[in-house]
Amino acid sequence: MSDNVYVGNAGEDAALDRGWLLGHFKDPGDPRHSEAVEIKWGVHPRGAERARWVRGEERTALLVLVSGRFRVDVPGRSVLLERQGDYVVWGRGVDHSWCAEEDSVVLTVRWPSVPGHAVPEARQEPPGS
């Protein structure tokens, strides 16, 4: 890293920080530090699923399928991403969860970058169930 430029590989760098490539959680001197946006390169084996629903979301998110088959669940609806480039966007206040129906790679962009939303281990039922 020099001159405020970082060159890397998403697959390799993602393995170092639970998939996250950019956001508030990177060191302030790192060009990948941002309080405006977070970017994740998510590599998910078939059957992987979010441990708990995200509730009280404070960010807007865009999730783009790079490869595989990936389901995003929001209250009352499931969205299946199955063609490369399929995407879903949800706004603040939308609870959500996900499941990799096949080995999948997804690119997630969410904004703003805010601390919190650590994932507890136990899976939780959707809101209203």
C-alpha cells in the first residue's frame, strides 16, 4: 500500500476479513477505509445461511450474484438470484436473511458504513412467524 492506492484480489483479501473489502472497519490510513460504503466479496458454500435475520437494518444494500444460486429472504418474500448479474436492493428498515442454494459468490454493497450488526450464531425465524 502506498500513495493511497491499494491493489488486491477480492477472493484473497476477502478471506482475511469475513469477506469485507471496504468499510469503516478498515484502518483509517488504509485506502479501503470508508464511512460512506461497505463492500463484501461473499463466497458461500451450498447450504450456507445467515445465522440470524438482520433486524432493524440501518443501511441500504445492493447484493449482486456473481455465480451460483442465492436466495435472499425479506419479510413475506423470497428473492432467488440465479443468473449472473441478478441483484436485489433493499432499504433501511428491511429485515433480511439469506441462503446459498448452490456454491455462490455474491458482491454486497451497503451504505452508509456503520458499526454493529455482528451475527450471533443461532438461526432465528423470520419476523412475524
